[in-house]
Amino acid sequence: AISFAHRIDRLRQGDRALILTKVATALQAILYEKADALAKKAASFNASANSAARTSSAAWCLAGWAILPAHWMD
């Protein structure tokens, strides 16, 4: 037969396991939220970098068209 103290000990172990499971689930949710926020920041940074690259490319293109006719006139 299982003693009363042994039953109480099993209940406490179950409670600890339940608490640890809840803590792990909460930490997992926090980590997913942080990872999602970092992914959004990275995507935003990437979009900004792509926009800057397009602007730079357009500026070089316009500069080329401005220089080219002057070169032809020499």
C-alpha cells in the first residue's frame, strides 16, 4: 500500500511538473514573440536597404545620362 506521505510527495511532483510545463510554455511564447519581432525588424531593414540600393542605382543612371552627352560633345 502507498503511504499517505508518498501520495503527497507524488502530488507535489505532479504540481512541480505542471508548474515547470507552464513556465516552459510561457518562455516559449516570449521567445517566439521576440523572434517574430526580430524577423520583422530584419525584413524592415532589408526593405530599407533595397530601397536605398534602388535610389542609388537610379542616381547613377541619371548621372550617367547627364555625363554622356557632355562626353559626346568633346
